[in-house]
Amino acid sequence: MNIQKVLIICYYWPPAGGPGVQRWLKFVKYLPEFGIEPIVYCPENPNYPIIDKSLVNEIPKDITILKQPIKEPYQLASLLSNKSSKNISSGVIPKVKKQSLIERLMLYVRGNFFIPDARKKWVKPSVEFLSDYIKKHRIETIITTGPPHSLHLIALQLKQKLKIKWIADFRDPWTTIGYHKALKLTKASKQRHLQLESEVLNSADTIIVTSNHTKKEFTTKTNQSVMVITNGYDNHSVRVEGKDKKFTLSHIGSLLSERNPKLLWDVLSELISENEAFSKVFQLNLIGVVSDDVLESILNSGLKNHLNVVGYVNHDEAIKYQMSSRLLLLIEIDSEDTKAIIPGKLFEYLISETPILAIGPENSDMQQIITKTNTGVYFNYHEKEKLKAQIVSYFEAFLENKLKVHAIGLQPYSRRELTKTLSEVVKQL
């Protein structure tokens, strides 16, 4: 088998935590099986908002990892406000009315002085370093993954200098993602983002996206090939003794201000007051970063005695919660902009043998996957009574020890199968 070298340029890499790092960690794990040798390029001194040291153990032992220093403005911003800096860098942006003067200033500076993002200073030194490396090691293909989208600018400049093929992977959209609107962009800054986005989309040989909605958006902006390779699940060795004794509804991952399903908190509050049996055993688990706005809404709904805020846990612990919970909660913002967002945790939810209770906009990619795999029920934000009836139905099944899920058609979402598809894209360039 001829081995083909591929240079993968990424920002998030272990010990970074979260779904962004797992996508390419898993691709790197399986690519050698398909005749591709991955070489990873990442920052030497990154400022990750979430750390998960357990993921370091998943890095293949025999791959080449290149590292170069990066200047991180969030480290300077933390001198003004460590909490605000950490929150903004991880996407936790408070509502406009609740933003402090420092937060408003930081958002303005981030949006208008760091285009496309706060890692732009890494572009020039990376191009200089990688130009020599690519020539010396005769690398023909590079892959960039964003956000941060400044990494695509590294490849954009490399492609202008060298004879290489370039795959641009978009884990999220660029100018249409929700938090983009919160950056207090001037008219000139908005135009600059659109210009850079267009340059990347029209210069890459192939564009990979994680959802059909993003593909639909990008095909209106470029004639280059755009294909969908979703995130996925990987087999794991984590085991639990059994399901929770309580009727637990668990949300795993960040729950930010804009994803605040007040109708759900109202439904749970009503069920607690109307159903004594439900009140005795119900528990809402929040595992991960939770914004103050969401916590305030939950407490205002009278759920304090039923709330268990766990905070961030490592990947293995998160899987344990997925497997032991009675129901798993998925929330997406009620907006056209979020139909393209498929939370990475969805794919691990799929193999947890736990029913999924999802709330989001109509006709989203997330809804299609849940329905197709028979792994749960999806509701829109106006379907309060249907949501309440479904929770009651799940609770009755719980009381009868019959609360189970019968998933179908999961194989296409396995990390190995998805990597096989990626390898075919690389070889066809």
C-alpha cells in the first residue's frame, strides 16, 4: 500500500477538551488504516478554555506532531478579567443587557481588531515554518480545520506559494454562526469577514462541512466541491453498573445563554407540582459549563431542589453520565442560523442506549438524525404540550422499568466509517 502524507493544521488538540478536538483526534487515529500518514501541526502554548488531560492518552504513539509558539491575546485580556476572558474565548457571551463595560470592550476589540479571530497572529509564523517543512518532506496535501478560521488563512497563503492540494474543514459555519452577531462588528469588519470567507471557499480544492445546512449555504458561495462528513461516535471501554435510581434528565456539554429552553423549565416545574411521584424522583443534571442566565431561569422555575450542577468533567466521566442517565437532553437555539449546528455530543448520545429529548428549530439536521436513527424525540419551541406529554410517557415507562431505546442505522456515524470517507476525499484530489 502506498502511504500518502497529509499535513493537518489544527488549533484544538489534547489536552484541549470539548468536541472540537475529538473530531480530528479520531480522524488521525484511523487514517493510517486507509493508507494515509497524518502529520499534525498545532500551537505549542495555546490558551485552551477547557482542558481534558484524559484525551492525551488517545493520541496515537507513532504520529508526527509539529508545534510552534502562538501569541494568545486572551492571555492578556485575562489580566483585565480572567472570568470574562475565559467565557468569551469559549463562546459564553452574556446577553447584551447583562454585559459589563469590560465585556463590551472585549467583544468590540475581539470582533474588530482580530479578524477573523484572536489567533490571526499565528498565521505568518506558521506559513514561514510550514513552507520549509512541506518542501523538505514532499507533502502534497494539507487540511485545515476551523474555527478558529484564521487557520484557513495559513493554508490560503501556503497554496499561493506552493503546489499543494488543500481541504478546508468547517466544523461550524463562519459568518452565519450565532455568536458572530455578538461581536459588535463595524460595517467594514463585517465586509472583511465576508471577503476572507469567500477567498477561502473559492481557493480550497475541497470543502468539508459537518451538516447539510452548511453545505447548502456554502454551495451558494462557491463552485468548489462541498461535502458533508459529520462528527461521529467511537467505541469506548467505559462501563457503568446500571441506570440511575432517580429519573434523571442530563444535559452534557456547554449550555450557553442563547440556548435556554424556558418552556422545558416550565414543563418540569408543572410536572413537579402536579405529580407527587415525579417530584420524588426527578433530577436535572447539568454536566459542563452553564451560563448564569440559564441557571437563573432554572431557579426561577422552582427547580432548585431537583437541580444537580456537576460542572465540566473529562470525556470518560461524561460518557458515564450518558450511559447511566434515564434521559439525555439536547438543546439548540430557536433560530434559522442554528439549523446547521449538530452538537458533537449527539453522536455519543446515539450509542448510549439512553433516549434523547431534543429541543430546537424546525427541520434541523439534528432533528433528521434523531428521527432517522430512532434514538429519541425532537420538539420545536412552540410544542410545550407535546413535550410535556412525552416526558410523562417516558416517566411512566421508567416506573415500569421499560424506558429503553432501540437505535437503528448508526454505522454511518462511526468514527472509522467517517474516516474512510475522508481518506477517499484525500485520495481523489
